[in-house]
Amino acid sequence: MTKLIYFFILSILFLTNSCGIYKYSDTRKNPVNANERVQKNIEEGRGFRLGSIGKKGGDFMFASSNPMWRATMQKLSFAPLGVVDYGGGIIITDWFSEEGSKEELKIAVRFLTNDIRSDAIKVIIHKKKCLEFNNCKISSIENNTNQKIKFAILKKAAELEKQDLIKTKEKNKDYKIPGKKF
């Protein structure tokens, strides 16, 4: 039994030394500062980095930074909002109408992508017409109002994105906006 234990210990020592788990390090050749050592290892292709060294911004698409989302919220501000789900990519208003009308409308905007382009959102309008208290008929509206709302949102989103890019350029004088000239 003791021979077997000695065999495993010698095997582990042999493997750790030959596989490179233990590596002799000369302090004269390696930086003492941890950040410099990490940078050197990354330059040599060893290890990996989860964060970034220095101040660099990330590409975050939160509701407050997404021009499509902000434009939709601004354009639908006239109606009470029922469902606002950034994670699910949908905004749905509550039923609303003009005073004294028996017809109510509900607008749903579905986000298909964060890009500002014509196929990025889908606008769905529902109409509810009530003859009596419990006798209501709900139907989907397919007319140019859907397209008008959609293009108003896209236009506002393009304006917001342009404003954001100008603010970023002013904030960071060295920042180059790819493909944009102002």
C-alpha cells in the first residue's frame, strides 16, 4: 500500500513539473506590478481578461440608452401605458379614447431589433367598440395609421441617435464617429 502511495506522489510531482504547472520564474524578467504582469501575459497570449484595464466604455443597450425605445416612449406619451417590458421588447398602451366615444384604441409596439430601420418595429393597433356594457367587439386595424406611427417613431429615433452621437463627440473630443460626418 505504501509503495502505491509513493508511486502516486512521484507521478504527481513528475506530471506537474513536465506539464508546466510549476514554472520557474525569474523576477528580473517579469514585472513586479500586477497590472503590468497581466498586460504582459495578455500580449504574449497567455491567460485571459474578464474586465478591461483603463477606462473604456462598454456597449450597453439599456432602455435609457436605446434611441428606438426612447422615441417610442415619447411618441406614445399621449396614451396611458399598460405594459412596458424592455426585456421582452414590447410596449402596449391601455385602452384609450376621446371623451364620449364608444370606440377605444390600444397600440402595441414590438421591437424586432435595436437598429433604426424600417423592419425594426411592428405597430399593431386594436379597436374596441362597445354597444352595451359587456357587449364589446375587438378588431385589429390595418391602415396607414400603423405606418404613420411607425415612421414617426423611426424619425424620432434617428434624431435621438444623432443627438447622442453629437453629445458623445463633444464629450470625447478624440472620439471618431464611424461613417458619420457632422
